[in-house]
Amino acid sequence: MPQDPNDEPASVLLDKIRKEKAKLVKEGKLKKKDLEETPISEDEKPFKAPNGWEWKRLSDLALDSADGPFGSNLKREHYTNDKEVRIIQLSNIGEDGWIDRNTKYTTFEHLKVISRSEAFAGDIIIAKMMPAGRAIICPSNDVKYVLSSDAVRFDFYKEIERKFLYYAINSKVFLNQVYSEVQGITRVRTSLSKLRTYVLPLPPLAEQKRIVAKIEELLPKVEEYGKAQEALDKLNEELPERLKKSILQEAIQGRLVPQDPNDEPASVLLDKIRKEKAKLVKEGKLKKKDLEETPISEDEKPFEIPESWEWVRLGVISTYAHTKKKINAVNAAPNMWGLDLEDIEKGGKLLSLKLVRERKAIGDKTFFSKGDILYSKLRPYLLKILIAPKDGICTPEIIPFTCYGNISKEYIVGLLKSAYVDNYINSVTFGIKMPRVATETMASLIVPLPPLAEQHRIVAKIEQLMKEIDKLKA
């Protein structure tokens, strides 16, 4: 706020306070030593105050001595035996003022055996710890309040605008003094004696009122801005992952790269896969039922795909549903890679590669080979999907599989991480605390299959764009 030369300066206000204190000394309500004021050096002043302002210590602005506002003990005669009182604790002292947490009530009988400081409506309450120096104004209602030992109260001269002092104590001007001298590591705290010595800038009374009015005019706007900033920060944080999902969705709908009429259509690729599987049946490596295909109705198709693409079930083009070779962990080679879910970060990044002997694993494990797609059926929303960089064994919660017809495994991994698959799979998982997706569900999942050449173009484009998105995080 601009200063008004017509305002009565703060020095006049301080003279009034000194006269009132002198009167209280004469009346025996204050001690003579309470008139003493410790000078403030230039080094103690955080900044040059405007003309008409004065720097004062907190204790010089208090209405009473340390035996009064700074921590008077609750006296027995204050309450009858059945009077209920409420204890103000650190949890009530919030960044934006009083927090009503239904703090426990107690009775006078309980207070007989503890030392408490009484607090009154309008008192400024200051926390001595966690976070030291933060202040609230004691609320006004019919409840009697007492303080926990982790807070103190200040009652100021009525000539001072109380809310100005409340805002000043919560400002960096005051709190920086507190933080420069806090004690402790895990439970940092200040003391009553230190709080009394810290300095505050005191404007003329009229300006104090203008400052409070302007603060309270601006605070709702600040809160509104803060919420908008939080939403923006959240959006910025989520943007890279949202972009990645958007790109994958564009990719599986045939909109990421242009179609090439010279590409061999996906229908030809499917015919080759069927012949490959028929050959494996003859060789005894597949069962005849593995040649069966459940038709896909038009109602099942979630979106349009290019003419050269085909809808197909994952179980038709992959070994996802095939029986996997198992081994008990105690019988596995000690120098074999032993993969667990904790080794894979959300999104499919491999965090560590530990050997069986490091794991000290027990129970059944599943073999997988280099190049297999590894899919976590447990909590599939974490998208722990990757291509195995080497042979190993893994937890049964991870399903290793490969694809027929030289289908691009990178394309299938991108497909499984797309919004379409992610949303669908998480809608059909079972289990509440640890949701899983059934093998039958994954095998019957319908997926869009592009021509083989286009699969590789899609993968190359995805890799290019993902690198660009990762730069946004840097």
C-alpha cells in the first residue's frame, strides 16, 4: 500500500503504548522492568522500513509481562469441576489459520495435574515447533481454550491492529528470524525467550488497517491462482505420459504414419501365420485346437482401422495362452537371470537385472527367452511390459510370449500400452487389492494388425516421438 503523509506515524502509537504501560506499572499490574526496551541494531533490521514506520521487538508490543500473555498457568479457580475446555495443539495451527480437527476436550479435573496456559478469543497463538513460528488467531466461541506445551499466546495492545500482527508474524520477515535459530533436527523448535526478541515492522495504525484490508481482498485471488497453478503443474507433470498414450492410440488406429498401397496387406500376413501354425500342429508342437479362431463381430470392434489392416485376437497371433515351461527356483542355475516385478518400473523400464543366486528365490518360476514379450498380469494398469534382453526365469505373475509371422514385438508392446488396451483390460480384471487379468481374457483380446512393413514404420515413428517427449521431462 502507498504511504499517506497524513497518517499519524507509528512513533506516536508507540508513545501511547509506553504511557499505557507506565500507567499499568503504577497500578501494580506490570513490573517496572516491563518498561525496558532492548534497542534494535541496524543489522537486526531485515530491510529499511518506510517513513512513518518503526521496528519493534515482539515483547515490546505485548500487553502484559511474561507471566501474563506469554504463558500464564491455568489456575484452579478458573473453572468448576465439570467445566469442559479444549486444548489447542500443533495440529490446529495451519498455514491458513485455525484448523478445526475436533481436537480432544478435557475437564478441569484433568487439568489439575498438568500445567497449561489459558488462551482467549482473539489471542495470537504461535507454535514453538513443527513449524516453529507459525501463528493463528484463537477462535471465538463458547469453548474455553488452553494451550499444549508446544504453543504460546500473545495478547497485544488494543491500539495495534491485531490482524496486521497476525499476518506480520506469518511473514518471511518474522519466520526467517525463527528458522535461523531453531533447535533440533527431526523436531525443530524455538523457545519463548527467542520469540520475544524477534523484530517486526510497525506501520502507522491507519496503514495497518489498509494493509489488512488489501491482504484480505487479495487472498481469495491468491488462493484461486494457487489452485490454477496446482492444476497447471499437475497437467505439466502428466503431459508427457498423456502424449505417449495419445501417440500409441494414434498408432494403433492407423493415423500415426501414412499407409503405403505397395505394402502386403495384413490379411496375407494372417494367412502365413495360419500356415505356420498348421505346420507346427503336424510337427506335434501345437495342438489342433490352437488352430481354432473365434469370429470377431462388428460390435466388438472398438474403432475404425485402415482397409489394409485386420482385426485379430491376441491368442491367434501369439503364444500368450500356451503352457509355459516351469522350474522350481532352487533348481535353477545360480547365474541365470531371475526377474521379479519389483525389477520393472511403471511403464516397462527395467530397473535391475539380478541373478538367481542374488534373489534367493523359492517356488515355481517361468522360463523365458531373449526377445520374448514379458507382460505383467498383476496390476496391469502399471504397464510393466517389456521385451526380454536375455534368457531367464520370472515370477508366474509375468507372462512371457512371442508372436507368429515375424510380427513386430515392439509394435505389440506399444499396442498393449495403448489407451484402448489399458482401459479395456483394467475394466475386466478380477481381485480388489491385487487385481489380475485372466489368461483367457488376454487371449481373446481383439487387436488391430497392420501390414508387416507398416508395423516397422509405426515402431520407428513411435521411437522418434518418444525421445522428443522424454526431452520435456529433462
